[in-house]
Amino acid sequence: MNRMFAGAPATASDARARLRQAEQAMSEASAKAGSATGFADFLAEDAVLLVEGEYALKGRQAIQTWLTAHPPEQDGTPRWESVRWDVSADGTLGYSVGTVTVDAEGAPRKVVGRYICAWRQQADGQWRVAATVRNAAKAPMTPPEGFSAANTEPGAAARTLSKDAVLEEAKAADRAFSAQSVREGMGKAFTACAARDAVMLMGDAGLYGQDAIARAYAPFTLEQTDLRWEPVLGDAAASGDLAYTVGRAISTGRDAQGQPRKDFVKYLTVWRRQADGQWRYVTDGGNSSPGPQGP
């Protein structure tokens, strides 16, 4: 196991720098040894991986087994490049959002996916991936000019709470988010509950900021789609300002022929408590599940 990041950082700024270093080391390890070894070496023992068409893969060993059978590198060299990475005020929880590419000899670099990783600092100071969602993509995430790789919104004052209490706050916000989707439609809910600097995986180059999310989600009206969900898993920082939730969702609507359609989804949402005390999501992503169980 890689131990180069042991030692507790003194500040959130230091923790953020170490998170960035850990992700770069994970990318380098994946390039050298393949994802099944390199990526898996940076997973927490209880890590969760969300991939298309599967129930959530839980635990380092299960994820490594799946990656061995489904390597994303496809006879090339995988690389991870984040556009946003940040940490909690106490430097114990973080997240990153970005693109996975593959380099193959004699061929141009190929984009194979986009990802969100929720990271947890371990007792020895090392960062490990606690939960991650990976979706196929053909284009990289390309932030607009002036985009900040760090959170830009003022946060709420740090608090000292139990992690369980903080996580329950985030789950309550997630449930309220779903309730708004049921009442008003997912387009309005995803706009209202987004942080002003939220980042999303969808779109030609990703979505950056609440205004971009509002434009992208405007077509998703209550008449078109009923999307509802519930959080099942998650974790939080004891400083009370950052958390993530993993859950299951059901989307009910109609297909292109106008026939009723029901889809099952699992998701990862990262939450930050804002200066006004409200929890808002800073990134969110999901993919299909084979049924209603899970995530």
C-alpha cells in the first residue's frame, strides 16, 4: 500500500493539497499497474463503486475483482484528471470531480469516462476513496474561463459534532431534495438545491455553476418525469460542513413511443453546508441499477 501521505495535515489548505497529491498518485499507480491494482490500492476497505447497470460494488476486494474483469484502460494507459477537488474544514473528508482518459501507443488520447470520488482521510493521514461513481463519456470535462478548482462559496462556521449527527443532517437535506422533486419536478429541485458553484458530470463539457444546471435541467418537468430517491449510505466530517450520500432512485415517465417507463438509479451526492446553514449539493452523479434494491 502507498504510504507517502501519512501524517495529519495542519490546515484545510494542506489537506486539500494532499488530496490532490493522492489523486495524482492514484492516477500514476493506475497508469503503471492498471486500474485493478493501481486504483484499488487507493480504496478504503469499505469503498463503494457505482457503475452502469450494476448494483453498487461494496468493498475493496469486490471492486478489484470487478475491475479485473472490466478494465477501463482497454489495452492502454489510464489517467485521472480532476477539475474540482476540495476538503472539509477539518481536513478529514474531501471530493474530486474529473475525467478518465486512456493513452494507447500510436493512437490519440481517448476519453473513456467522468467521475466523482468522495475521499476519506484515514487514521494514518492517508487519503483513500470511500465512494465513487464512474460514467462513460466521449469528451473531457472542460471548465469555462475563470472556473475555480476549489470551492468558491462562503461556508458555514465550523462545528464540532459527531459524524453520525452531521450525516443525518445531510440525509435530511437529501430527503427534502427528493420531496421537492416529487412536488415540483426534478428540474426545479436540481436547480434550487445546487450550490452556486456546483459541478456536474453531464453535458458536452460538464456543468459549472447553478445557472448552467438550471438551463440543463429546465426540460425535466414534473409532467415529463417523476424522479424520487432515498439516501442509504454516506459519511460526514465532524466539522459539520461536508458530507456525502449514496442512495437509490426511481424514475417514472414515458418512452419515445409514449409508453410508461420505469428506470432504477443509484447515485452519489456530495453536500456542503452553506453560510446560511443550509446544505446544498456541490456535485452529484448516478447511473442505472438492475432493479429497485441496492444501491
